[in-house]
Amino acid sequence: MKINTVLRSALLVSAVHFAPFAVAAAPAGEKAITFEERGGQTVDAFEGSLMVPENRNKIGSRKIPIKYVRFPATGETPGAPIIYLAGGPGGSGIRTARDRRFAMFMAMRAHGDVIALDQRGTGASDILPQCESSHSVPSEEPVSDAEFVSINQVAFQECMSFWRAEGVEIEGYNTVENARDLDDLRKHLGAEKVTLWGISYGSHLAFAALKEMGDRIEKVVIASAEGLDQTVKQPARTDAFFDRLQTAINSQPVAMAAFGNIKELMRRVHAKLDAEPIMLDVPLRTGGTAPYLFHRRDMQQIASAFISDPGRAGGLLSLYLALDAGVTEPVAGLLGRFIVPGEPISFRAMSTAMDVASGMTKAKAGLISAQAKTALLKDYLNFSYHYDGLAPELDLGDDFRAKPVSDVPMLLLSGTLDGRTYVESQLEAVSGMSNVTTITVENAGHNLYMLSDEVQLAIDSFLRGEPVKKSVITVELPDLSPRR
């Protein structure tokens, strides 16, 4: 695990002592544990949970668990508890603390207790059955985009019925209920206020919380922000991201010589696949291979999954380069890691319902439809676009999607090479905030938190209530040359 200097120091500090609790007293039912991160480092912590209504809009709704791990503060004068809001939707805060952001969780303890939260329906809080539908996309014959969408829509509706039959209050899996869980967690912790720290969907949740419980929020730290009407991204802004990626590639002679004009490369490959989809032998995890007819749509979906960070985007372009040269083994190998040809379409309840509930305004839907006609990735970046209107009982409505208006102090960090949430969109998302500090992280992608000491130092200054000195932080651009 790569740990920068500031975060390494935080790990050393957290290992030697506990400071006074940032909460008034140990919350009811917590259990002392030894928390172990992926690399084997351990730290004393507390494991806790609370029960909340699955759907607060229904009288007598069943209770579901919300579980968390609390890392006690190490600072001498701890502030409000800091609740980590994972992305996704569907990410686990506990898993994030155990995995790639352990050092950052330890660093944040200088400012208060840090809560690794598993939101409703995620990680340790997940009691929901996964739905495997009875529908699958034919794997050995041509399937049009319209047919592909239709099959997925029928599978989605089948899974909605499945969850209801299983007793799941699927209407309760939305970002408003998620935000209300945060207020219940605040009460459980015995805290007057909490600080929210999140990324991607976690920022979406933070925006909703500002509208639900703004007077109980001390500060907000977010990165890679997703506004309340930005669950589905604008295809034209994804195209603009590729222009920024092109500029980065042009700064590296080897990458520039190999890829040339990346939009032309991508469109060329898409056109070839449109003219003649390719039959691949996809390796199976159980051994052997299975045939799969690879469409232009498949490549656009792969691209949608691989543009979050510039290093991944470099790998994506290597796949395009290989396909342009008629080499199919790399993409077949990649598919083998994630799919089994012909397998049934399946859904996870929380992540599916959350995205559909957040939805989009009619104006936004029309804009995306128009832009998708000529966009490089069409409308595949967020597939929930195609479920719009199929479950109107889930939709939170346009009042939910209105921007939060608040004077709660907020720090926003945005990466210039983020292929999922774009700088201009993030600035729009916080335009109703009157006390926001913005930092642009040049050359960073979606996952920018641990790329530089300067990022953590800026967060530390903000949480101490000090002026943040830099509005721009520059990190090293990764090698974008083709993968071998």
C-alpha cells in the first residue's frame, strides 16, 4: 500500500495512544475490537450498530441494522465525530477503512472520532437478497442496443417484484432515508453535530444530509462530487473528459506516438464492431472458455467502467489499440474477470434502488438523450438512465434534486482527469453553498484522496478551521503509454 509522508506519520501517532473520546460517552452496545487492515497493521477500535426503520414513510416498517466501526480520536481537543460516506452507491465504509484508505482514516483521527459506516444495504449492514433474474442477453448472436435495453428493463422489473415478495421495503432504499440514518447515527453517538467526509456517491449523500439535517452538521469534506441531479452524467461532458485526457497523452511522447488521436481511435474501433461484432473465447474462472459475440456496446460499457482515473484510462486505450490491430485476447481476458457469457442478469437491491430513486429531471433526461446520439460512449456511463420511469414509486422527485443551499463549511476537491464526475459539474453541484472552499487537483482522477501529502494537509487545515492556502494541487501524471 502506497502511503505518503503525512499519512505514515498519522499511522505512527494512532498506534501509540488514545485521546479523550470525541463522543460524550461510549455509545450503547459498542464492542471493543482489534481492527486489522489488509496489510496486517492493527489498531484498537469499537464496533457498533443501531436499528433504523427500513422505510420511515410506512407505519410499522421493519427495522434494519446500520453497522459501523469507530476509531477513537487521537487529538487533544477532538471535534465532532467524522462519518465516512463511501461511494457507489453500494460501497462499504468498513471495507474502505480496511483497504486502500486505512492510513487516511488514521490521519483523520487527529480531528475527532472517525466512523467507518456501512450504509443501509451495504457491507455489514446488508441483509438484502441479491436478485438473479430469469433473463439473460444472448451471448452468441447479434443483439441491438434497443433489444439489450429491453431485456435489462424486463429483468429490472422482475427483480423489483422479487424484492417485494421477499419482504423488502424497496422504497426505503433511497438517499433521503440514507441521510436520515446519519441523523439517527449522530443521536446514537451522543453528538450534537457530526462532520461528513465522503467521495462520489458519498458526496451525493452529504448533499442530501445538508437538506435533511444541516443544522446538525459541523463541516463537510468531499471529493469527486456528484450533485443531487447528477446521478446520470452528461455524455457531452464525458466527451470533454477525453479531450483533457488527450492533452495529458500529448505530454508523453511514447503515449502520443502510440495512441494518436484517441477519439478517432475509439470511433474507429466502435465502427468496426458495429459493422461486424467479434466472436471471442472468454476464459471462465472454472476453466475452459465460452463464446461471446462482442458488440460495440460492450466496448462502450468497458470504457465507462475504466475512465475514473487516468492510469485506468491508459489501460483502456491499450484495449482499443489492440482491437484496432485485430488482437482480441486482451479484451477477452478482461471480460473473463467480470462476466460469464449467457449468465442471468442480476441486481443488488441497494445500489439499484438508490440510483433509480435519485433519478433525473425531465430536462436532464432530454439533454442526455440528445447528447447520447453522437457521444463516444452513448448513454452507457450510468445505466440507471434506462430504468427511468419504470418504478415511479421509487423516484424522490425534483424537490430532492434541487441543489442544497447552506452556509455549513465545505471543502471540495476535484480532479482534472476524473472521468466520472467532472470539475464543471462539481462546481455546479456546490453553487448553492455560501461557505465552500474548492481545490483543483491537477492530473488526479476520481480517487484522489491519497495522491499527495498536500491533499491531507489541506483537509487538516480546513478541519482545524484555518484558511486553506492552496486552491490548486498538482500531482504527478501516471505513465499513459500502452500496457504490454
